[in-house]
Amino acid sequence: MRSSTLFALLCSVVIIVLLSGCNLSTYAAGNLAKPASTLKPGTDEGSNAIAQLSTLSDQIYTAAYGSNRQLVFTLLQRLETLSAAKAVRTSGTAAGWAAFDESMELAKDALLQKHASGLWYTQAARLKLASDALNRPNVPLWLQYEGILREDEQRIRTAWQMQSEGRAEAAAVTLGIYKEHVERFEVAALMQRDEASLRLLKEQMSYAEQVLAGVEGGTASPEAVQIALSGLDHAANQLFRRSDGEAAIAEVIPPGTTIGSLRNGRAQIAEMFIASFVMAILALAGWRKYRQQLNGVPFPRERFK
């Protein structure tokens, strides 16, 4: 056997071993990273119920995204029954569950109205984020809104700093987008944070609205806008802090993607890269063998005697 072929085979064996190890480590990491509610061994009634709640909320969100009114209504009825279970209500907070119940009622009311798909889609998103916060309390999706709010605040400042007559109005429009984002994760935040921290953020939003309206009407000074935006930034930072004062970090994943599917996707990319590398080595070995055949007898004749 020629040295090039031996080298190619040796590399293939090493790559296959690494690939097997990668799969095992990814599988182990995936199971360790899953919440207890999704692991079959040793699960209790409460964690299983929370996992079902999260799955059902995901289904409602998907159906709402597809504007499937009938399916959303059916799933909401199931969610209402499941969320009322004692095993589920032991998680979260009283304020969070009050907001959760209100979201379900608003969603059902919106479903009965024509041309109100945006309303029940928003409530579906609120329910999804709240259920996710209960199911994955360490890395909930709603924490990703910290970065979104910072971008919104920067847009408000940019709109206000424009040298034009309508800058206050433009800043107010951007502040409206900021408010929509807060409303979307409000229920999830109430499940994990003190109600007072969310109330402070909402008060700062209202104050900023009043100041911008006052500047537009000539009853507030431009300096008050900067003070209001600083207060808004401070309130948002306080909300996203953990109870011990440390910054809470969300696992960065695309919207609509689960942690498990993300890890599986990364594993597939690694496997594709390794497979491509193996194929390249084998192709190189084949090409060299082909070149040898063109230049003469590839193997000593004595080998076939």
C-alpha cells in the first residue's frame, strides 16, 4: 500500500473517531442543557406540566403566525385548562399569572373580532414568552429583549437629535415601538421579576411620552428629554438584572428556534465540514492514483505473480 493511500486511510479513521466523539458530546451537552421538564427520567408532575404548557404555547404562537383562527381558539381552550392546574401554578408569581390569564382573555376576545389578527398574534407572543420563562427559567427568551430595547432607545435618541421641527414627534413614534416590545415580554418578566421593577419601566415610558408631547407643545424644555431617556435606560437595566444584581444573559438563538434544534444544527454543520474534509482526502488519493496510472504501471508486477 502506498504511503499516500495509507495516509488518507489514517486520516479517515481519525476523522471518524472525532466525529463520533463530537456526536456523543453534543448529545450529552444537549441533554444536560435541557430543562428538567424535558428529560424523561426523574421528572415530576410539575415540570412535566410546565413543559406541556410551553409546548402548547408554542403551538398557539405558530398557529397565530399562520393566521389559523380556529386552531388558535381550540389550543387556547386547552391552554386555559392546563394553566389552571395546581402543578403549573406553583411556578411563577401571582402577578405573572394574573397577566397570563388576562392575555388569554384578550386573545379570545380578539379572535371574535374581524380584522384583529394582529391583536391575538401579540397575545400569543406574550403567552409563548411567559411559558418559556417558566420552562427555561435560567435562559428565557424574553431576556433577548434587553438588546432590542437598547436599539430602540438609540433610535429614539437619534430621532430626537435630528435638526428638524418634527424631531419630537419622530422620537415619540419610536418610543411607541419601544412600548410595544415591552408589552410583548411583560407577562414573562412578571413571572420572574418583581412587579415594581416593571412598573418603574412603564412609568418611565409614560413620563418620556409626556415630555416629548410637552416639547412639541412648548410646555417642556429640550433638556427634559435627555433626562427622561436616561431614566428609561436606568429602569430597563434594573429590570433585566437578576435578583442578586448580576446581569442576566439570554442564550442567543434566532426567534422561533429552540435550544435543542440550534444544537442539532451546529452538530450538523460540524458533521458536514468533517465529511467534506474526508471526501477531499479520498479525492486527493484517487487523483494521485489516476496520475500514476497515466504515467505507467501503478503497481509492481511482482505483486500479482
